[in-house]
Amino acid sequence: MSYVHTLKTGFRIGEKTYPIIEISALTAGDAIDATQAGEVVRFAPDGSPVIVESPVIVSAERYRRQIKRLSTENGEELQGPVQLKDLRALSEAEYRELIATCDAIDELLLQKEAGDRKAGGRDEAEAGSNPDRA
């Protein structure tokens, strides 16, 4: 499932502006990569290494990976995902608009999956169960 959305200004990359964005749901690999990108090794007071996750970085990494393609008004395209620096260059209003759009796509996907489970007659209690042990 992908969705095309137009931002008021868009991404300014090089000499071009890309207001049209194609956004899609994350794959499992995208989600894993976004989580890894948000992890940093720090050292506890006793000197032992601890992995710390930044929710802000993980979210930004997820949003940038949901952008599959950018387009100019003239139809020139740039494949996603966008770089974190390009995401950071958006205005706050457009960043919030992007977040809202990505969240709406995620919600639609969850609703579709819930409907598919209902239609298939399988519920969450059965998820992960081994049919050979029934």
C-alpha cells in the first residue's frame, strides 16, 4: 500500500524541490534498520556498555524510510528513502504533516490487517500457534 501526498513546499535537495512524496508502509527490515539506527552504546557508571535507544531518532528513521519516492512538479523523480539531513531540513509544519500522513498510512494498514484476520476466521489467540499440536 502506498500513498502519494503533496507538501506545500517539499524537500529541497540540491537545486530541485520535491513537493510530491510517495509514502508506503514499512517492511520488517525497514523497522529493524530504523530501530538499529536509533541505538547508541553508552557506558554505565560501572563501565559496562549499555545500549540506549532514542525514540526521536527511531521515529525519524522510520519516517524517512517510509518515503519511497520524491517528485518535482515537472515529474522528475528521486528514489527514497530520503537522508536524515533532508528530513531535518523540512519546516516544522511540513514535518508534522509528514508524520500525520505516515501515521494515517500505518493506521489504515493495521485496520486492513485486522479485517483480513477477521475475514480469514483467525484471531490473535491463534497467532503463533502450532497447528500440529492441536
